[in-house]
Amino acid sequence: MKAIKKLALATACAVATTGAMAEEKVLNVYNWSDYIAEDTLANFEAETGIKVVYDVFDSNDVLEAKLLSGKTGYDVVVPSATFLARQIQAGVFQPLDRSKLPQYENLDAPMMEKLTSHDPDNAYSIPYLWGTTGIGINVGQVTERLGEDMPADSWDLVFNPEIAAKLADCGITMLDAWDEVVPTVLNYLGEDPKSTDTALLNGKVKDTLSAVRPHIRYFHSSQYINDLANGDVCVTVGWSGDILQAMDRADEAENGVEVSYVIPKEGAGLWFDMLAIPKDASHPENAHKFLDFLMRKDVMAGISNYVWYPNAIPGSKEMIDEEITSDPSIYPTPEVEKNLFTFPVYAPKFDRAGSRMWTALKSGK
Amino acid sequence: MSTNKTNKLSWAILLGGFAFLYLPIFILIVYSFNESRLVTVWAGFSTKWYGELFEDEQMMSAVWMSLKIAFLSASAAVALGTLAAIALVRSGAFKGKTLFTGMITAPLVMPEVITGLSLLLLFVTMSQVLGWPEGRGSLTIWIAHTTFNMAYVAVVVSARLRELDRRLEEAAMDLGANKFQVFIYITLPIVAPALLAGWLLAFTLSLDDLVIASFVSGPGSTTLPMVVFSSVRLGVSPKINALATLLVLAVAMAAFIAWWFMRRNELQRQKEIRSAFSQ
Amino acid sequence: MNIAQVFTQTLKQSGKKLVVLLPFSWLLVFFLIPFLIVLQISFSESRIAQPPFTDLTSFVDDVYTISLNLFNYIDLYEYDLYLSGYISSVKIAFTATTLCLLIGYPIAYAIAKLPPHTRNLALMLVILPSWTSFLIRIYAWIGILKQNGLINNALMGLGVIEQPLEILHTPIAVYIGIVYAYLPFMVLPIYTNLVKHDSSLLEAAADLGARPIGSFFKITLPLSVSGIVAGSMLVFIPSVGEFVIPELLGGPDTLMIGKLLWSEFFNARNWPGASAVAVVMLLLLILPITIFQRYQAKDLEEQANEH
């Protein structure tokens, strides 16, 4: 009996203290898989005493479904900017309190300006990492099939049916993300990558994709990393850091596979993954602390060193390995940068048209 | 002569069938001892993946989460499913029995995507209207798994209950046992194998479920299939092969022990029957 | 009647009620209501909001209106990809079920012919693989079937083929996956049926000079129809809505309704549309489900009559 009383007392005390302390020391983070340095969370926990519950997802779609159904339970989420724009419209985020983000000034000002097209006034989000959507190549297999003068720096590699036909047997794959592939094709065709012309979508864009469709082995947004590293596929439309990871893994396995990543000369899409706090987050204070932590130069340098994606903190660049910062496929040179375009945000009607075109295309209908 | 031929044929069929069923499992076991990270290359014998498995916190916590949910949902499903089976077989007619029968069998055949989607929408609506469940997590996964598992348990147990000879129970009652005693001493021991089978089935189904859990999960409730599914990104790690090998080993051992006990009981019973006759 | 008796009587009554009430209300809340919600959402419109669909009911200016929006169903009908999705799902499920039956029946038959104590062991060997993670086993198949996987390496090593066969990401891989995953569901009901057969019938037939093959087709097969139907339905029905197997083993052109529903929900964010797909899929499955239940009921009646 005494023990029970003691327990009750202890619980009452615990409740009282958490009440006084405003927030329990917990933070629920939902991030992409393999998208943070090994020690980042441990450092944050050690510094703040906040316990991080860290879950991972593999696609923007799954994250969005959770956000839209509400009460995800997460305090920090990491959608890509195009998805974020729509989620802001749906009203799922809370505005950031900049007074709680002293490191905010570290952010890259021109980039923040660019991002206002997705997040007006930068009210709801800060950029985490960014990259390009380009082509990963198995150099050996591709050269063997196309000879030395292969168009390794052009989208012809995947969008020209004659060339794609020659590569079909060693495997071409494409991201399963129409909202990135369609602007890329538009850009390849010399059209405005931000075009929302349905006639163009179901006409020229679809024709281009249909022509190479028989040569594409699969559409998937993550499987290609492993397959590229193993030599199971030879050309893949994918995300910069993921392909660099494949490169790394092939090196490590010493299996004779040489992977390279190119930003084609026609230009490529630029994407940003953003940090945001859901409206119904139960630990917004801790979330702000975490966001602030992720704007520190040393922290972001550590993350970039681990995942090989550039970040939005210019001051961190000198702490990042030169191998990464000097690689134009990671940090594009100013000339390449001129050809990069940001992926557009689509209205629901075009959204539906695009995703249907994509489903039909994939199934070969 | 011809029976000999048929025997040979049936052995060939069994061997072929088992080869098909066990080929992937055999591969898993072999490659869990592979030195190389790549699944297709053999680079020498090594047990290092077993060590790495136990050091991988994310995977181990997912394993625990899955085992916990599987254990709890299988147990709840056995309780609810047995009640449902009794209601189906023993309760005679009651209002809404057709609906009840339909609802018991429907989860068996409901495609997972629909079950997952509908439960997610239910939890969303409930938390809006009732404020419960507050968020999604292991509780909501448990509810979802219990729901489809109880259907399986109900089917398994009701089949056994129907086979049960009612005269045994009646005889016991004639001898003065009350309903409760009859249930404990007569009905339960006879239905027990079905309860065990139902529990094991439910445990497995829960352990395997990816689709429904991905719909209704929340923070800190990542289950093993979710980890395995997302590991396709960097290829299936030999750690997962090691985990699968341990699973196979545990299951095989449990199954063999169960079989041995069943066999012993059977022999015992035959002996008793024989001695009863000889007296 | 004394108070104690009244008390136990009520207890018994309420106990009996509880037996029905508890599972009944659980299923009501966690099975029937969710389905009704899906039905309701299938009549709404999608929008950019949280949640991403409109309310069916509105209360404006003291007028309570309920609007049923049939758009999603019309859309489903007009958008031919779904129609071909349903057809191809049924086709794939049917082919896989047939294959499963052709492989599963002989196995069940061979097990039923074994001596009783080995039977249980063999049966356990059939079920045992299902007790290890399904996903991991499917991944093992990827390793076996892929371009530089086990089968291709073995065949090329033996010199049977020169170019690797493309099996993974084709319908063949989906068939292998479904057959592999659902084989126990086919074997078990057939075995349960076969093992009950009275062997004296076959002996009598043999005495009358019937050849084993003849008596198999004339006696055993017709007697085991209910097992075949039960097994086939247990394989067919979930295969129609299968998502994981076509997603992992199938190619982009392996059109299955489970995948379409998934992409309508997640990629197109069209929750009402996805709900409509689900409702139609369930309607499609009502026929096989009723067949399954009818045969089960018949089987149970037969059993009841035996007692």
C-alpha cells in the first residue's frame, strides 16, 4: 500500500514537473532514409538532453499521405520543396518562430530568395539539403555498347530511342516521380520546364517517353542505388547523392563497376528538401531547437560529408571534404548552374493529368 | 508393383514441392555466412553479419517492436476469435448473426490495401471526433492486426469446435460438472491445439504484415517488415539474411518440439487404448 | 428462486451475451465502420486540405444537405486504365491460382498417402516457410531470379543459355511469387479433404478392376471438389488485391489493381478515387467470396451430418 502511495506521489510529481517545464524532452523526427550523419542525433541529444525518436521514409508520397491524414505525431518532417508547397496550401505546417532560430542568418540568402516560389516569405520552412536530378552511368557497360564517343553528357542517353535501344539490355531505370521527369523531358525538348500545358504533356512529352518506354527496365526511386552499384543496371535517371552513394558502394565492393554521375549539358532539375514543423506537433519548442541545430556550420558540414549532398549553409563549405566541394556533379560550377531549373509546383488539375499519364506510361498502355 | 510406382511418384512430387518451398530459405542461410556484402558473390565464410545484426539498433528495435505487436495481437486475437467461434457455433440464432458471420470471414479475404486505408481513415476520424486514439503508433497497429487476426483464429477454432463431440460435454454434465468445469476440463483441452494453431497463425501474419502497418503506423513504431522493405534502397544487407536464418532456426526448433510432443502423446494414447482393450 | 439463483442466471445470460457482444462490437467498430467510411469518402471530392477530401454533409443557412458525388465512379469507368487493371488482376490471379492448384494438389495428395505420423511432419514442412518473414523470402527470390542471379548464373555456367534470361520484373516472376507465397493455403484445405476420404471406396474400385488412374478421376477427384474450391478461393481472392509481390517482383507493365490503388492514393493523392477503386474491387470479389462461404457451409453441414 505504501509503495502504491509512493508511486502515485512520484507520478504526480512527474506530471507537475513536466507541466512546469513546458515540454517533455522528446522529439519525433521523420526523415528520408540514410539522410543524416551517423553522429548528428547523438550530438544533439548530448547537447540538449532531448531524446530523438527518429523514423525514416522512402518517398514524398508516403510522407504526404501521413501529413494529410493529420496527427502524424512527428515534430519535424522533411518534404521536398514541391511537395511542401502543396502541403503549405493544405495548411499542415505551423509558421516558424525566427526568434527561436538564432542561427537563421547562416542560411544562403540567394537560395532563400529562390525558395519563396515554394514557400512565400520563407514562413514555414528552411532548406536542409539539395541536389540535382541527373544521370548515373555504369561507365564500363555503357562505353562497351556505345563506343568511346558516347553522348555521356546528354539526356540523349535516356530520351533518344536509338541510343536507349542499345542500352536496354544492360538496364535503364527511371525515377518513379513524374513531377521531376516531366519537367526534365520538357527541358530536353527545348520547352519551358515549368509548362503546365496538358496538350504538351499528353503530346510531345508522352511521345518522347513512350518511344523509350520499351527500353526501360523499371521505374523506382531507390532500388537503383544498389542495382547500379552491383552492375545490374547501367543507366539511371536519379538523384545526385544517391548515385554518388552507388559509386561509393561499388568502390567499396571492388567489383569492377565504375559509376559516374552527370548533370547533362541540356540542364537538369534542382530540388530542395525542406525542414518543417507540422501544425499539430506536440513538441514545437524542441523542434525549433533541432532546426536551429541543423543550421550550425559544423553540424551541416558533418552531414554533407556523410551523405554527399550540398547544404544551404555557405559557411560550412570550408569544413566539407575537398573531394566533395570540388566535384562539379555535387557543387555545380557557375556555368552548369545557369542551366539548372527548379521543379515547378503543380495545380491539382495538372497534377492529376500528370500522374495519370505516368501510370499509363509505366504500364505500357 | 503399381503401388510401388505411385509411391515413387509421390515421393518425387514431395521432394520437388519441398525443393521449391525451401530454395529461397536455403539461399538465405548460405548467404548469411557470406563474407561479401553483395548477395550474388561468394567471398568466403564469415559470421560477422550476426555480430553486426545485434549492433544495429534500428533493426533490433524494429524486431522487438514487431515481436511485441505480434505477441499482443495474436493473444488478443485468440481471445476475441475464440469468443467469436463460440458465438458462431454454439449460440444458436441471434440477432444479426448473418452480419456477424459475414464480418468474421470478410477480413480474411479483404485485400490488405483496403483494410489499411479504411483503418487509417477510421483512426483519423476517431481522433477528430472522439480525441482517441490521440496519434498513431503501436496501439493502432495492434488494433489493426488484432482485427484481421481474430478472423483467422475464429475460422480455425470454429472448425475444431464443430468437430468436437458434444456428447463428451453432455456426459460430463450428467456426471455433475458445471458449465465452467466442463469448459476448463473438457472443451478447452480438446480445442487447445486449434487455439495454439490459431495463435501461431496470427503471430506469423502480424509479423509479416507490411501494407497495413505502413498505413496505420506513427512515430517510433517502425516494424521489421517496414525496415526490410525500405532496405531495398541499399540492397538487402546480409544482416537481414542473418536475421532470417535465426528466425528459421527458432521456428524449426519450435515446430519440431511440438511435433515430437504430439507424436509422444499420440503413441501414449494408442498404448492406453490397447491396454484398455486387453483388460 | 433465491437471489443467488437469479444472480447466476443473469450472470449466465450476460455471459452468453458477452460472448457474442465482445467480438461483434470489435468487428463493428474496426471492420464495418472503416468500410463505411471508405464508402462515404468514395462519394466525396478531393481537395488540397487536411484531410484531402470534402465533407458529404454541409450545414449552410439552416439547411442540412448531403451531396453524393458520383464523379469518382464515372471517372473509374471512363478511365480505361482501371478497367484493364481489374481485368489483368483477375487474369493474373486466375493463372496463379491454376498453377497453385496444379502444384498444390499433387503435394496434398502425396502427403495424404503418407503413413499418419509422417503426414504431420510433412504438413509442418509445408507450413514452416510461412513462419519466417514473407518479405525476406520474396527478396531471396529477387536474388534467385535477377539478371545476374542464381538461375541465370547456373544456366549460363552449364552452357544452356548464352544471354541471361529476363525473369525478374516480368509476369513470370509475379506468378512464381504468388504461387510460392500462397501454396500452403492451397495444400492445407485439399489435404484436409483428402485425408478424410474412405480408402475402402478405392479398394472396392480396385477389387472391381478399376485402374488407379481411372479411380482417381472417377472417385477421388470428384470427392475433393470442396477442398479444391476452398483452396482456390483462398489463393485467388487475396491475389487479386496483391500489392507487395507485383511491386517487388513485377515489372512496370505488370498492371494490378492493388498497385493502381496504391498509386492513386499515394502518388495522385486522390483519396476519394482510391476509395472508389477499393469499393469496386470489393464488389468484384463478392462473387468468389460467396462461393467460398457456400462451400465452407456445405462442408460443415456434411461434417455435422456425420456426427
